[in-house]
Amino acid sequence: MYSYDEFDERFVRERVAQFRDQVARRLDGSLTEEEFRPLRLMNGLYLQLHAYMLRIAIPYGSMNGRQMRMLGTIAEKWDRGYGHFTTRQNIQFNWPKLKDIPDILDALADVGMHAIQTSGNCIRNTTSDPFSGVATDEIEDPRATCELIRQWSSLHPEFTFLGRKFKIAVTGASSDRAAIRVHDIGIEIVKNEAGETGYRILVGGGLGRTPMIGKELRAFLPREELLPYLEACLRVYNMHGRRDNKYKARIKILVHELGIDTYREHVEAEYARIDRSNTAADMAEFARIAEQFAPPAYPELPEQSAIFERALKAHPDFAHWVEQNGFAHRVPGFMAVTVSLKPVGGAPGDATSEQLRVLAEAAEQYSMDELRITHEQNVVLPNVKKDELFALWTLLKSQGLDAPNKGLVTDIIACPGLDYCALATARSIPVAQEISKRFSDPARMADIGPLAIKISGCINACGHHHVGHIGILGLDKAGVESYQITLGGDPANDASLGERTGPGFSYDQVPGVIETLVETYLGLREPRETFLQTYRRVGMAPFKEALYADAA
């Protein structure tokens, strides 16, 4: 993992001291809330429905046990005993007091964490594949590239006040587990015909009010050109993007209105004009960063583990968890596992202070002191010996962290919704909880197979509903919650946006609507066919007919 150097440490401490003074001036009335707003947003502090909310950065989702333990301490000492992991690989605390925020930020700085650029119209946290460094289909660990982007983008003077927030995702694997196609810029590590490693650049993806799939801007970009090229991309957006209407201020709108070819011409012209030496990363510096992501010292182990095999036979619940939540590791004798934060009836992405401490212990004892936060609101332990998987599972089970539902119908993504968010127009968490209870039977979940349900409480789409196999969008219709349903979305390599089924449904109807969709799928599917495969084969018509038959 990347360790902050003296510059990083000073950078974070100076920001905390600066914000401590700003908070003091807000508390004594020297700053109005309007004056304070841009200052707090630069430090990840939102004003939600009932209280301030602090969003903490977890760059590219990677952290260690000490950092996770600190999150548990913050949850217990300064919040209400839990935190909420987000679809940006960050964590949010929903109930901190304003007077305590500087102390929280100081505590975070003690473990190399902060809340800088987790909000505001700037370059946000760069996200990545939670299985970086261990996946068998990986060309290169993308975290070194993510860290390079973090250093370049932090307090970038030209891109701190963009027209809208800006999101970048990087993957180094053939299977896209970072949803790069629905980001402002998506970066895929690739090799060219000469065997050189570089980047494929996508631009103009994003969800929200106008969802779009990113388009290819460059098929291959040499590694040393990445930062100058990103600078050209953002400079064109900053100069030509809309600022008169925040709903049309994202780069996806600019790319759509200009067309990808014209946007590319602008970028290439700007790229040719700028002095690249001012921005291009020294490859020796990149090598220094990459060295910090070098694989840990794995012991030599046989691929097969007698201890592991005996545990699988003796404990069916453990075997089911491994089958569903396990992930093949590139090193013999190891496995990566997803720790689901989606227990039946739970709030997706929430973890209590004690659970956060247990996750820290699990990382330190069983995963070479590494954890990864996923954009699906779960946690990955990337380096677990097969010999120790049963002991790990036993520890997780003691805190209700053993749900064997990765990728299944109850592994629901949901934004905080109307329970917390000032922008939300409908509830999200209670909808997810009711659906989860409806499909709680493990045998039924297994029979249904892979099915991604994603819920957003407003048009901003923080729950990624547009790319859910089943997407749920909560809206306010004349003071009443109304939920639109979309089908067929997916954020992976063959990315697609969901299609609306038709008129919305009431809050109470939603669990039954999902039941109808699932039963329709089960009646239509061919052997070993997933929900998404069935939908893509048969189309919307049979699902729509099943949903609206009574209204016809």
C-alpha cells in the first residue's frame, strides 16, 4: 500500500489546521452558512437533512487495519456507532457535530487519511478494481496509476472549481470491475502490439439526470503521457463545458453536444499546444510509487489445502459462503473474499463500530493487513490463505459479517435516500431492506442466480440504478413517493443503461414488483441463464406485460 511521505503528511496537517480555524469562525458567527459552505465542501462536509455529514476519502478503496480501526473509533466517539460505505469507495458519517470535525480530521491524519476533495466541483476520489493486485486477469495493478492521479489532482489550481464534480476510474484487468464506462473519464490499462503498457482512455460516461456510456477517446496512450493528456481533457472541459445550467455542466453533456470526434480534436489540439514537461510524471517517480504496491511476501503454498477442504465438507454454511463470496487469487494457496455489508434486512453499506474493528482485525490477522472498499458497498479481504479461511469466516460470523450473497438478489446497492440526504426525493434504505427480507431464503437466492438491484432516492443516481439489472429510482410525485423501474442495465465490459418499464409504483408496491420481475425471469430463462442474459434475449415486452397486466 502507498504510505504518505513527509509532503503528504504536511499537506494534510496544514489543511486540518486551516479548516479548524474556519470551523471556529463559523461557530462564533464570523462566517455565515453561505460563506462557510464552499469551505466545508472542500473538506468533505455536507449539511444533510438532520445534521452535518462527513465523507472520508479512501483512495482507490485501499486501506489497512489501523485505518479501519480508526474509522471504528470515529463512529463510536463522534458519531452514532456506525459508518456508511458509498459507491465511490468512501465512508460517510451521518451525525458528527460541527465542533468535533477538526478533531475527527486530526484523528484521520494520524493514520494517513483525510476528507479532502470528497465533495465540491473538483476531481473526486479516483476509484478502481477492489481485486487490484490479486486478480488472475490483470495486466497490471492499477493502484499505482490511481495514486499518480491522486497526487496530480489534489488541490490542482486549475481544476478545483470545475463546472461540476469530476470522477475518474481505472482498471488493469480484462474484466471491468471498476465501472469505468460510467465515469467522466475511464482508464483501462492495456498493451499495444509492441507489448508496451499504456492506457485506453474513455470519456463522457456518467449517470445522474442524463445517463451515458463513455466513448473511446484514445485506443492507446503511452504511460508517460497520461497526466498531460488528462490535463488537456479537463482543460477542454473547463473551457467549453456549460456553466449556465448545473444539470448540463458535466463533461458527458459536452462530449454529447460536440460529438466524440470534435471533442477529440479539441483535446488533441490542446495536448499538442501545452508544455507537457510541466505535468508529465517522471517515470522514475512512477516506479517509486509502483514499488509501494509491490506484491507482499507471499509464502510458497500448495494450491490445495487439506485444512480448507475438510472445513468445506464439515461446514455447509462455510462452503456456501466460499462459493458465493470467494474470488480466485493469482497466488497458489490464497483466495480473496468479499465481506458483504448486506445482511438480510440491513442497510446496505452500513457497518457498526464493532464491525469496523473486527474488519480491521480480520485484515491484520488473515489478509496481510489489507482491505479494499468496493463501489458495490462491500469490503474485500484480498490476501487470505486457504488454510485460514475457516478461522476468518468464524471471526466474521461473530459480528454478522458472513452473508453469503455477493452478486445475488440481496446484495443491493442503495444510496442513503430520504432518511438522510437533503437532495433525495424518496426513501432508498427501507426499500432495500424490504426486498432483502422478501428474498432472504438462501436456496431461493441461489436459484435466482446473479441479479444486481440498485436503488437511488433521487435523479442524481448515487445508487447507480441506471446500471442495475433491475434499477429502482425514487421520485416525488405530488408529495407521494413514486418508484420507476428500469431493466437491463449493467456497468461492466458490455455496459448498458436500463430501460424504463413504464409508469412508477408506490412505496408499498415495490417488493411485489421485484417479485413479479423475478418470477417472470424464472419462467423465461433457459438453462444456466442469468437475469441479464434472459432480459437481453427476450427484451422488455414479457416483463412489462407481467407488471402492468392488471392495468391493461
